[in-house]
Amino acid sequence: MTTQLQQRDTLRARVEALAPWFQNIDLGNGIHTAPDHFLGDYPKMKFDRFAHALPDDLNGASVLDIGCNAGFYAIEMKRRGAGRVLGIDSDQRYLDQARLVAETLGVGDIEWRRHSVYDVGALGQRFDLVIFMGVLYHLRHPLLALDLIRGHVAGDRMLFQTMQQGSHDVLNVPDDQPFHRPGTTQPPTCFDNPAYPRMHFIEREFAHDWTNWWVPNAACSQAMLRAAGFRIEDQPEDEVYLCRIADRPYAEFGPAAVYPARGSNA
């Protein structure tokens, strides 16, 4: 009994040494990494709402978790039978948290590397599933990040999530935007429609976090995914999209030759 108490105390001390934690993960023995999380049992409570959209058995699939944080999603994919699982993050503390969680839960054979999303081309591999959850709004160059993922590491599917604000409606935008409405000098009214694809720029802070740069509305999230060369296959939760790579951006909307595939020489 004394040994068990000592082990629990040691684990609790290791968890506290790596605080603060953004992901609340149950490590057993009554220890949670972020028990007072302002979103509750996050991210498990969120994952439970869309977990059904992913195969129960990933059967050796390769998985890349971009912005892995404390490793929740990478570990869940490993539990579903994924083969190679690589978690990357630009913050070393998150990687140290992920290593502690994986070690404590006995989930081995996961690689953790310090990388920025802008460096994914250096990984030299395409993955069957790319997880890109909760990262886009922290980036100064969000569309570039999606282009790089599509161009270098996305092999089949991408699980994508971003914080969204504004309208949940999605406007069916015209193929071309006229500079002026006929007979007027005013801009087209669709730009004033709340359902038009819109990215909100955060000049200072959002939720007391200076790393929050952009917040799209739903229409903008979907438009950016298409623009980067992804086809939305499912939307199992308001902010979550399961995508497949498309042959080329906007192929389903018009002449494909106008929109060459990302990474091509065109």
C-alpha cells in the first residue's frame, strides 16, 4: 500500500511539474491532468460526440497528429490499432506531457517530435490519417498550413477542427464576384451576408490568449478546406470535419484546369 501511495504521489508531482495542461486526461489512481478545465472533461467530452465518424479498427494505418498537445488523439488512434503514429507540436512542454501520458497509460510505440506545421514537408511521408485539431486559429498563416498538409503529408483522410464564430449558415456563393452590382457603384451584397465565408482577425487576444489569430465562420472553414484540396466527407460535430484529399481544388465546381493540384508544377 505504501508503494502504491508513493507511486501516486510521484505521478502527481510529475503532472504538476508539467502544468499547465490543456488536455484533461485520466491517468488512473484518481489523477487527472486538468481536473478543473474550463471546458469540463476536455477533450474526451468532445471526442465522444464525433468518435463514431472514425473507424473502430484502424488496422495498421499511419497517423500524423499535428499540434498533438498532451497526446490525447494520438493515443486514441493507437488504441484503435493504428500502426505508425507520430505526434508533432511546436511546444516542447506539450511533447513532454504526451510522453508522460503515454508512459503512464502503457501506450507505447508512439513517436513525439518537435515540429511546426509549416515544417511538415520535412517528414518525408504521407499518412493515411492526418489529425489537425484545434490548431488553425493559432496560426498566422492558416491557409498556407492547409496547403502544406495537402501537399506533403495527407495521404487519404484528414480529421479537422477549428474554433468557429459567427453564422453557422453556409451561403452558396456565385462562381464569380462582380466588382460592382449592375447599375451601381456598390460592392456585391453577398459580402454583407453573414453566411458568406468570413475569417475574423483577432488583433489582440481572444479568451485571454494572444496566440489566437483567426476565427472563421462555418462557411469559411469549409471554403478553405476545399481551396486547399480537401473534399468534406462528413461533419459529425459543428466544428469537426472529416475530409478526403481531392484530386485538385474546386474540381467539383468548375473547370479543373483552372485550379491545378497543390504541389504541381502548373
